[in-house]
Amino acid sequence: MVSFADFDSRGDHNWIVRDLKAARAALVAVERGCTRPKLISSVTPAGQFIGDAHETIFEVMGHLRGSGRLYRQGNTTIFLHGRTRPDGSCGPTPIVVDGIVTKVASPIIGNVLMCRALKSNPSGKGAKADQPVEYETQFPVPLPVLQQAFVSDGSMDEIPEARYIVNHPVYDKDFTWLDVGYHDLQRILVCGESFEPVFLDPPRFETPPIEVADVLNRLPPLIRRMVEGFHWNGAVDLINYIGAALMIPLMPALVEDGHPGVMFWGNQPSIGKSLAAQCLAILKDGEQASPTSVEGGAREVENQMASELNDGRTVLFIDNQKGMLNIPIIEANMTAKQLAIRGFHVQKKVRRPNDLLWLITTNDAMPSDDLLSRCIHIRLCYEGLPDSHRFAMSDGELVAFVSHNRSAILAEFAGMIGAWLAGGRPEAGSPCRFAIAGGVIGSVLTYNGLSGFLSNTREEIRENSAKQQQLIELVGRIIDSRLPGFMWEIDGDIDVADAVFKKEGPPKSPMEQKDWVPYLIGVGAIPPSCDTPQKQKKAVTQYMGSVVKVPIEVAYGEVTVQAMIVSRPLRSRRSCYVLAVCGLPPAPGGAPESSSDPSWLAGADADDEASTESAADMPDDEAGSADIKELGESLWD
């Protein structure tokens, strides 16, 4: 029995509210054009006005605004069309981009507004025997008329702004649940099927999940059914996937601070990376995403992105990438607050909030460090032949399951957020470059017993960074050669090596930028386009500046060696670099003398010593001046 006080609460018992919402959605569908379009007769097919042009423009804009299909999003005017089901869902299509009417505007607006004219059928030659003396013709509103209407003074004043247009209910930035309809206060238009967050019992998990099975046991039933057939590499990968899905109902709360993309990794092809990504696309847009190719240059990528936006989609899917992955247009927009993409049909940029879900799948690509740092990393792993791989459901069955249960699955994700809200929003965020996304999603997951969100980010960046791989190869070559001047063996803490190198006097023969050129060319850090000494010096400076004081571990025989490139300034804006290594075993017989000889480090030329910063002017390392002094006395004196 439901008490009167609880009657208006969420739940299946509230059938009145549910039926009222269904009736409202049906009314929205009727208002959006189930009836015939209205006709105006003061325009010619050539786009000329008959009578007062201002009255015609006023009439055109009045009909369009009154249709309830016109909204402003960024610098774009959106027209809702395509679907008039009782749930009120629809497809948003840009018809005006930065003041320029698109080519598809006239036929799309024809859903609510058309033009008509009377044509005469004179007797004699050319007469139409099947037509009366005077007959009516109907035609779309000409583009010149629409262009004039949308740039006329005050034409956009009464068009409501929809900062976000989504096709499923969402939480706003204040964590208020927004169901289907236009929400004027938040400026959010919600289309799609109405649903409420599922009520979940307060979780009671005292220990973090260790295995994938632990994560599965803590998930709501439909979510568990969706993800249980994939071969997740570990518990953190499945937790990251759940976190990526939580961005969908939370998107309006994440845009202002930026949100990460999602990168799927696999140890071999055909183990479900694309399928896992498509499940997220179905949850976000209600349909599978069309893969975007990054071949053909930045302009082609931009065209494909604009095409997805024109279709009303909010998922960008880059599938099965190989080799180097450095796409500036993707990197610039993935985590931006606002998208800036040139429109497909007009030479204008579409500017709108970045509420897109960015998905990338790969097996062995080498993304740029910037792209790696902007993504949630999810790894799938399957041992054995891909042909022997079987999901709990086939690809088609899983896609059908997610499509058919889309609203119910999203309701469970919303329920996880609702449980966290009901629990008082305890903070247990995951540190990352996106403070809100990491804080909110990490806290929601932790509250629901799924701690560890984003805990694999550093490891994935280290393993997949092209620059990291180049650095590892560079360190290996220097250790193998053991050339004096390039390598410095130490016995102390590798973390304070840079401070010691700067604090003590410079070496007799400092290895400057030009000396490192052959090594960096050999590992591919300097591209072939740097074919002059000036270009090579600039390339060396840029690369070394990005890897200085970056500690790494490399395998050397049966031991692990710690290494770090350190630097110090010289005269005339020059710099020298050396590889500090710790834990290196003795060289095999006959190998070149190691650079650990103190004479290599102690007697600098007078000019360099006079022009270099003195020890008194250099700040102590965070590890403490005592540690630096002790290490310096043992290695330099």
C-alpha cells in the first residue's frame, strides 16, 4: 500500500504521472507536425515576394516558431524532424549554420511550411488538357526567402535555445533528473523514450573488486547481461567501461570541464572491441555509429564529423586504427568545451557544446601522447585463435538486446547515480585531467562498490606512447654503447640525479644537442624532414625537453635498470644532456670505459664554468639538500 505522502515519488505505483507523461509526449508529436503543413501564397518559386516582404517574412518565422520544431544550439539553428512517434522523439537537423541557410533547409521545413501559387492554363498552343484554366501549385519555401527570414532583425529572438539536445533523459549539472520535453531553465531539450532511474538498494561492499567476476556480481542485472560476455583484461577495464557508460546520462554535467574519449585496446583482432564500442553508441544515440575514417587528411575527417552532426548523432567512432595515430582535429575537439567544425555544405564552422562521445578502437596503434592522455583506456584480451572466440551472445543478439532494452539499461546507470545522490554524494573521485568527470564518475563507481576507475591510465600511456617507446629504445642504445659523455652511472636515488647534475660543475666534454642527433635519428625521434642543422637542433631541443626528468625502467639482461635523462644549461643558451642510470651491471669484457669516472664530471672549462649557474643560485631538490649533498660527495668529489 502506497501512502499519500509517497504517492508522488518515483516508481511503478505512480501510474497517473506515467500516463500524463505519455499523453504529453503524444501531444508533443502532434504539435511537431503530424498535421499537414501550412501554406503561404505571397512568394514565387523564384524567391520573389508578392506584396509586402516584411509581412511575408513575419508570417514565415511565425509559422516556424509556432511549430515547436525550431531551436538554437550554439551558432546553429536546429529543426526537429523525422520521427513523430507518441514518445515525441525526433531527429535534430541543422538548417542554418552561422547565419547561412543550408541546402537541405527547404525540403525539411516543408514538413510544416510550404508555398502555393496559382498558375493559368490558357487555351491554345501549350495548353494542358488535363488542367483547368487556373490551377494551384505547391513548392518548398525558396532558399532566398529563408535566408532573408533568418537574418532579418529580431527573427531569432523568440526561438528557444537548446544548449543540449539529447534523445534520452539525463541529469543536469545540478544532478536534477530531466525527463522528455524542453527544460527552459536548463536550456536542455530531451527527446526519446521517457523513463525514471531504477531504484537500487544501498550497496554494501567493503572490499574493492579484484577479479572481473567481482565487478559483474556488483552490477545491476541488465548492465551485467550486457557486459558479461566480453573478455576484459582485468577488473579495472570493466570498471572503466562502466564509467564510460555513466558519461551518457551525466553528459550535461561534464561538458563545461571537458570529458575524456574512450579508447579500446585488444591483444588481437575480432575479440569484441568494436562491439563494445557500438553498445555505448546505441545507449547514446539509439543506433549504431558509422565508423569515421582518419585517412584522407584533416579536411576529410572534419567533413565526416560534420556529417555525423548533420544527422543528429552525438557519437564519433574511429574504428580499427593502426600505426601512428596523430589527428590534430580530433585532439583539438575531443576534450574541448565547445566544438568548432566546418559545416559539410557551407564554409562556416559549427560551434556548439561538446556533448559528443568519442570512441576509438585499436590493436597496436601508436597514438600521440596528447591523445593518450585524453582517453579512458579499456583493454580486452583473449588467448587463443580468434575463430574460437565466442561471446555469451552473438554480435547480432547483443546489439538487439541493447537496442531493445536501451531505456531500461540507461535507467540502471541512472540508478547507480541516483544511489550515490541518495547516499549524500560521498567524494571518492579518481584523479585525472578532467576534475569533474574523474570526481563524479569515480565517486559514483566507488559508492557502488566499483573502485579503481582510471587506475590503469599511467600504465597504458607508458606502454603505448610512441615517445615512450622511442625513449626506451634510446636508453637501450646508449647503455649498449656506453660511450663516455652520454651515460652517467650513479648509486643513489635516480629522482635527484637532475638536481645533482645542475648543482655541480659541468662535465669536461658536455654532450649538447648536436651530439644527440645521430641517436635521435636512429630511434625515429627526429623525422626525415629535419634535414638541416638548424631544424635538427630545434627537433632535439623539443624532444629532449619533453623527456628530461622522466624516470623509466628498462630490462637489461636479467636485471631492471632505472634511467633518466638529465640536463643543465651552458653558456650562450646551450644545454647539455646525459643519461643517468642506476642498477647497471658491469660491462662485459672489452666494453668501452663507463662514464662513471669522476674525471669526466669534474674539470669544466673556465668559460663554461663561469657562465653556468652556481650551486648557491640553484634551488635544492624536493628530496632535500642533505640527500643531494651526500649523493654529490660520493659521485663528484
